[in-house]
Amino acid sequence: MSFWVDRGHPGRGTIEPSRTAGRWPGPAERSKLALRGLLILLVPLTSMFGLLISAYIMRRHMGDWQPLPLPWQVWLSTLLLVLSSAGFEWARRAAQVGWVDDVRRGLLVAGVLALAFLASQFWAWRELQQAGLAVATNPANSFFFLMTGLHALHLVAGLMAWLRTRAVLAGRQEPAAIQSTVQLCAWYWHFLLAVWLALFGVLVLMA
Amino acid sequence: MAYVPSADAHAHGEPQSFVTKYIWSQDHKVIAIQYSLTAIAVGIVALVLSGLMRIQLGMPETDLVDASAYYQFMTLHGMIMVVYLLTALFLGGFGNYLIPLMVGARDMVFPYVNMLSYWFYLLSVLVLMASFFVPGGPTGAGWTLYPPQAITGGTPGAGWGILTMLVSLAIFIVAATMGGLNYVTTVLQARTRGMTLMRMPLTVWGIFIASIMALLAFPALFVAAVMMILDATLGTSFFMPAIIAMGREMPHEGGSPLLFQHLFWFFGHPEVYIVALPAFGLVSDLISTHARKNIFGYHMMVWAIVAIGVLSFFVWAHHMYVSGMNLSFGFFFAISTLVIAVPTAIKVYNWILTLWQADIHLTVPMLFAMGFIVTFVVGGLTGLFLGNVVVDIPLADTYFVVAHFHMVMGVAPILVVFGALYHWFPKVTGRMMNDTLGQLHFWITFLGTYIIFFPMHYLGIMGMPRRYYAYEDYEFIPQSAHDLNTFITYAALVVGAAQVLFLFNLFWSALHGRPSGGNPWRATSLEWQTPDTPPKHGNWGEKLPEVHRWAYDYNVPGVEQDFIPQTEPQPESGHSAGEERT
Amino acid sequence: MVLAVILILIVVGSLVFHFLNPWTLTELASQWGSMDTMLHVSFLITGVVFVAVTLFMAVAIIRYRHRGGQRARFQPDNRRLEWWLIGATTVGIVALLAPGLVVYSDFTRVPPNAMEIEVFGEQWRYSYRYPGADGVLGYADIRHIGAGNPLGLDPDDDAALDDVVIHGGDLRLPVDRPVRMVMRSKDVLHGFFVPQFRAKMDMVPGMVTHFWFTPTRTGRFEVLCTQHCGTGHYNMRGHVEVMEQREFDAWLREQETFGRSLAATANGERPDDPVELGRRLADGEGCMACHSVDGSRRVGPTWLNLYGSEVTLTDGSTVSADESYLRRSIEDPRAQVTAGYSPVMPAYSFDEDEMDALLAYIRSLSEDAGEE
């Protein structure tokens, strides 16, 4: 009656339970830490937008769904956001090699384009409202306003970070600090662009 | 070797004024205490609400609460206990206090965000409490907040009440996200030298995985809350079909109440494990420390936590077997639900196998840990009834369910909370809690809750539905069941009152308890090796600790002392102390 | 040591309680005996685990409690033992799941000869509908709800016209014949549960849900709501009477079809008798869901002998339930709430004739009616 005795590994009584424990990663640097933090923040945001999309997909099978004619402004928005993201990428690369002037220019372009994106979104919303397609008119509209609205809110939050980045630049900080904060902004922007493209794709392909 | 992580370069000098030290503190220990005290305070509200509900159920002739108030109390009791007490206490309280200490960090990696997390949490609690004072009172929709009834006139608090609840939840989710961000990043990035993932105490593992789950699951509740707010205020139809409520046609069309249920339970089921996994972790460390024996099968325990975390995202619709969803889903969700039982069972086996050939000190924390195992086994096993779709069909929405979830995610985690508070209290305050009061508290709470909830299963089997304000003149309910209900009420009131013992003990001991020293339980994990007790700002003094072994070196053969702290270097030869690697 | 003894007592006590307590399954009245069997199988398997785990703990505590001088055995793991335990657990799970899913597949497959009966939920009562001679339930939608059409049947659908609507009565079922319950709701989620039938299902507004069972013994059973549906949830109830097929057929033949009652409502337009009009209004507007006319307590005060009585309000004052009080209570229910009741009633507005008729009906329910 000793079938449970672990005969295969007589020396298994070790202090370290495993040799595959993985290596200690070493002390983290501040900039790396912030980037990790941002990436982890993207987890709940991805979850949120993902769930929104799955709710959209479930809801659109109900009988009362009437596809929303997308206002042409959202195409403009898409273009603006792509360019804004590109602006941040420009700034990010410039920051890596320490071209502070280019960083400044990139940031300015990216921020203005992001504001233009918001304006374009606002235009689209007004257009819909005036066409009698208000938020409660049909679930397709409700989802359109909810998705684009939440996305815009996150962009507004991003613009706060953008302002802070400009402040860092104005404060003539050391290159590492500039590099870090610009990098964070750029990553966040790329994420928001990805979210927008996903939302946009859903709205266009699954109307 | 001068080792200073660059995060340390940031190390703030110790804050001096009272306000920066205790109010606007960025110190994880102070934030943990703020979280815990707030959670306990709001938990007392929920406890009192449950007492009022029990009085109505056991002695309906008292007429103390009317039907509306009953449903409002029921809703807030559930929501507070699950979200504002247990989630906040395990993650915001224990997570905040223990993660940096257990992994050897000076603080959370984002102390400012950590502070914000607490203030958002407090705000969410205040908004929730404010719902008692809004017109119509708090919502009485049940903690599940199912539409349409959550926002239609036949439910108390369908106007202001539900909105304050949803807003409060949204704020809480922001707080939980900021907290979770910190816990996860700290575990991943701020571990001290030598602290590999597989050397972390199971407490950290449980809280770590639970935090990741919270980051993934809470957005579902957030989305659902936003959509319901829009349905209630702007007249959208995400969840609201065309209905005629109380004689009124509502301005909705085509929405799907089941969509809400899917979103809610996609959050709601992981939420069960967001509460359970930290409890699993904490209790593992309690058992190992007080049994003076390494936790059995550490490896399996870690993988079981991970497996439970992953699987829990694939079982949500087992709450919806009789909701009217497509019946064929039942097959999938019954299977996935019962599969979770395997890693969960492994955990139970390993806890009790840790006791075998141990040196069990039946201290108060250990008593609570043992109480947890019994309660959790009962609650977990009845989960097999409810997860198995065909057994669930007669039992759904009866007292069997009430008994099950109170056992498994009410009482069991609360017993861990108590055990863990008794256990880590000396580290937090430098004083021991009173042992006699602790024993008394344990016996009343453990036996009392067992007596309350065990018989409830049988009321459910008989068919007594849950969420009933009164059971007047139902033929299938015999008088004896009403008598049992009265008996349960008496037991509940005694158990509720007994919590005063705990509160008294907590506050009295903080001031007058016996000084504990730095490591009263002779435990191995890092938090017991701090240079000061309570740990000072920055936790570790000049030099961060260095970790050389796992957290479970108790009674290592060939070593005189019955525990070896994690900071103790391995013997030079590397082959003594039972370390016989092949 | 005390703990070990208590753990053993918990095991013994739980087992004794399980076998001796008087609260157990109601006597089965449907063919779902297989659900009961699965319940017992679950008790058996989980009971063994519960006893084994708890007793193991008790023994461990007795044998290995701290007595000074002993040391724990250092034993990080034992893979072999763990695989055995995983294996045994898996066997137990499969033993629960496999038969469970077999029974469940019965639940998902409705027998082809099942009779369709609709149950319709609203706050806080049930109504029912039988398919009539053609055996088909006609199309229905809550948009059609109106006078004489409380369930919203489509008056243009021929299949609906011969349906039989039971509004405010018991559900009747023939014994030993499979029934497919088709379920709709007018307002919020409701549940339909007869403990003796075991099977239950929610009713969801905006969609049609269903489940099936076969009543196996005659008798009268209670119907309960099992999905929280507002303040009156606990009082949402109905009755189902299971009878022999002959009796059932005879009863069903006596019932008026939807087409007939619709025509009657259309022709009669409004009955001349205000009391009769009031009764219909009260029925159609859902008043009866909360106010009884037989003196029983529901979500709202009973109407029996209400007129002319002294009503105590929540603020302690009393008021005489005269016409103006009743009128105000209908139009602004939260102004004066009767003590012991919740302010949940929504405001209603009726035209003058309707209001008079309602008041006349309420007055007719008082014994001292007319003796003002």
C-alpha cells in the first residue's frame, strides 16, 4: 500500500522546489518601469474595447437593428489619427537620437492632428444628430456614439499626457526623461490608433 | 556590493507632517491600512443590513423593514460584501501591505497612483453610501442589477438609486484598475535580488493573479454600467426591450436583457476568484507557517492558481442555466465549470497534506485557516451541484444557492481575512492581538456561520426561493421551515454581534497589545525580516534584502532552528540541508 | 485537540442532519426523477469527499499537533501522490458530469408530442394561454396589449383567434402528457417554478423562452417566481392544477376563445355598469397584481372594505379612505402612503369616466357600500 510514494524522484526533497524557477530580472529602471506600467494599463483598456465590440456583435443580431450610414467625417478622422500617430512616431525616433527640435516639431504636429481628430469626430456626431440619428434612435447609433465617445475620452486623457510631455520638454530635462515620456505618449497613441482601427473596422464591416 | 535600483533613486525622504504621513500618504503600508479600515467600516454597514434582513426573515411579525427596504438592504449587502469589502480588502488592503514587503521592494512602483487608487475607492464608497439619502433610496435590484427591473418603476431606487450605484461602481473600477496596475507591475518589476517568481510566497501569487484577473474582468462591469446608465438616462436600448412596466410603455425597443447578464457574469464569475485566489494564497502561508512545515506541492499550488485564473473566464454562463439563453450552451459551461474543480481540489488536498507529519500550532490564525478549509470544502462541493447544469435547474435561485455562495465566497474568504489579520497584525502594529478574545471570536464565527448556512442548503432543496421578503402561506413550506428560519436568525444575530469582539480586539490591541517583536510566528517570508517593526518608510533601511531560498523552509533536516528565513544564504557547500539534487 | 473533536462532530452532525432533517425534496410530480437521482448522486460523491477531507484534517491535528519536541517532516512535494489525487478527482468529476449531461440532453430535447402552453409574466402575476383547436399558439407581441387583450395576441392572426387566454386564473394541465411551456414577459425578468416539477426557467421580456416536463400526478401545486422582479417578487405566485385528460378537455372546451372575448369587448365597447367597467380596468391595468379583492395582503393594501375605512399613513396620521383620497392615491400614489407598505406604485392617469368606474368598483368591494 504505497503506490503514492514518489519513487521516481528519490531526491525530490529539495529546498528549491524547481530549477525552472526563472531568472531574477534584475533591478528595473525608471523608464522601463513606466513603459511596463503603460503596457499593463493597456490590458484593461483592450478588455474594455474588446467587450464593447463583442456586445456590438451580439446586439446586432436583434431584430430592431438598423445599420447606421457612417458619416464621411469618420474617414477623415481615421486619416487624421493615422497622421497624428505618425507624428508621435517621428517624435519618438527623434527623441531616441536626441534631436530635441525634431521631437518638438513631431509633438506639435501630433497634438494638433489629434485635436483635429477630435474636431472631426465632433463634426461627425453633429452631422448624425442633425440627420435625426440621435443616440437613442437605434441601437446601431447608440453603439456608434458609445464606442467613438469612449475612444475620444481616452484620447482626451492622452492629450493631458501630451501637455505634460510638452512641459517636460520646455523644462529642458535630461534626454533620458524626454525619451521616456515621449515614448510613453507614442505607445499610447499607437494603441489608441489600433483601437480606433478595430472599432472603425467593426463599424464599417459589420454594420 | 552597493545595490540601489534606480527606482530607489526616487526614494522620497520620510514624510514628516501628519497630513503627508497618514492622510495623503504614498506609503503602501499607510494606504493598505486606509483601504482596510474603510473596507471594514463599510463591511460593518453590510453586516448590519444582513442582520435587519434576517430579522425580517426570521421574525416577520416584527415588521421592522418593509419590502422595499428589504430589497434595498439585500442589494447593498451583496454588493458591499463582494466588491467594496472583500475585493478592496484583499487587493487594496492585503495586496498593498504585503506585496512590496514580500517581494522585497521599498514601495509600490507607482506610489502616487497607489494613493489615487485609495482616494478613488473612498469616493466610490461615499457615493455608494450617498445612495441611502437620494430620493427613492438605494437600488433594490439585487446585486446582479439585472435590467429591465433595475431601471423600471416596480423596483425600489429605480431612479436615483441605481444611478448612484452604477456611478459608484465605475469609480470603484477606476480605483481597482489603478491598484491592479501597481500590484502587477510591482510583482513583475520590483522584486529584490534573488526573488524569482517561483520563490514568491503563495500570498503574492494569489494576489498577483487576482489582480490580473481584475484588470481583465472589471472592464466588463464598467461597460455594462455605462450602457445601463445610457439606457436609464438617454433612453437607449442596449439591454432594454420593448416593455410595459406598471402599466407604462417604456421608450425602448429590441434590447437584450441577456446581453447584460453575459457582460455582468463575464465580470461576476472571475470576481469570485478575484476574492478567492488571494484567500487561497494567504491561507497557504498561514497553514505552512503555523504547521511549521513547507507548503505541500508548491509548484502545483502555483499552477493551480494560474489554471483557476485562466479557466474562470470560460465559465460565466453557469450563472445563466435557467436564464433563457440557448440551452446548448449548458453543455459547454457545465464541462468548463466542473473542470475548474480539479485545480481547486488540488489546492485543498495540498493544504491538508501540509498538515500531515507537521508540527501544528493551533494559534488563532491557524484556527481560522482550519475553519476556512472546512467551510470552503462545503461551499466548493456544493458548487459541483450548481455547476452540473441538470442539478442546477431545480436548485437555481433557491436557498441552496444562497447557502453555497455564502459558504464559498462569503464566509470562507472572511475567515481567511480574520486569520490573516490576526497573523499580520503584529507586523502592522508591533503588538499581538489578544489570544483569548481571538479564540472566542473564532469559535463563535466558525461554528455560528456553519449553523447558519448548512441547513439553508436543505431549505433550497425543498424549493424555497431566494430573494423573498416573506414566505406567507406557501403550502409546500412547512411550519418547521419557518422555525428553522427563526433559528437561523438568532444564530446570525449572535455571530454578527460577536464581531464586536474582533473590532474591540483590533483597536484595543493596537494600543495595548503585548509587544510582538519582529517575527513572533518565526516565519520565513521577507516581510518578517524587516529591520523595524512596524516597517519604516522604505521598509528595508539602508540595504534591500537579498533572497536565497523559497518561503517555505520550515523544519529543514539537519538545521537546528525550525525555520530558515528567505534572506539566509544557502550553506557554502550547497549540498547540505536536504538539498540533494540529482 | 478541541478543534479535532469539533471537526469530527461537524462530520457526524452534518451526516445526521442530512439523513434526519425534515426539510427535503417535495414529492415529485413530474417525470424529472432523473434530476432527483442526479442530486442524490452528487450528495453521495461530494459527501464522501467532505467526510474524507474533514476526518483527515481531524486525524492530522490529533497526530501532529504541537506537543513539543517533535519536528515536521520536510516534504516539498510528492508528484506521484498528486497525480493519483488528480486522477481520482477527475474520475469523481466525470462520474458527476457524464450522467448529468445525459439527463440535460433530455432537458434540451422537447418530445415531439408535447403540448404547447404559454405562460405570460408581468409584475406580479401569471397568465396563461392554450393553443386552442388548431394546436398552434398564435403570434403575440406586447405592442398589441390593450383592452380585452392582456397578453398582446395578434388580432389579425387566425392562429391566435382560437387561443384560450387564462387571465387571473389557475394553470391547468392534463396528467401524463408532455408540456412545452413557452414563456414571455410583459415587463421584467420573471421565473416560473413549481417545486414539485423540478424544472424551471426564466421569462425574459423581448424574447421567448421555453422548457418542458410531463406532470405525473394529479393535484394542485404552487407556482413561484424565481427571478427577482421588483418589490412584489416574493408575492408573485400562481397555482397549477394537474387533472385527468378528460377533465382537462372538458374544462378547456368551456373556456372562451380569444377571438370571442375580443369580439365581446369590441361590441360591448364599454359596459354600462361602471362597476363592471372598473373591474375590467383594474384587471387590464394591472392593479390586481398588487391589490387583492379578497382581503389578502399583497404588495399594496387590499381593496376589500377599503372604501370608507380609516387608513393609517406612514407618518402616523390617519385619513378616511373616501373618494378624494382614493383618487389622489391613484393619481399621485406617493403623496399619502399607507403605513406598512412601500411607495412603489406608479402614478396612473385615467379619464373621468374611467376614474369613476374604478372608484365605483372599489366602493362595491366594501360591505357598507352605499351607506355613506
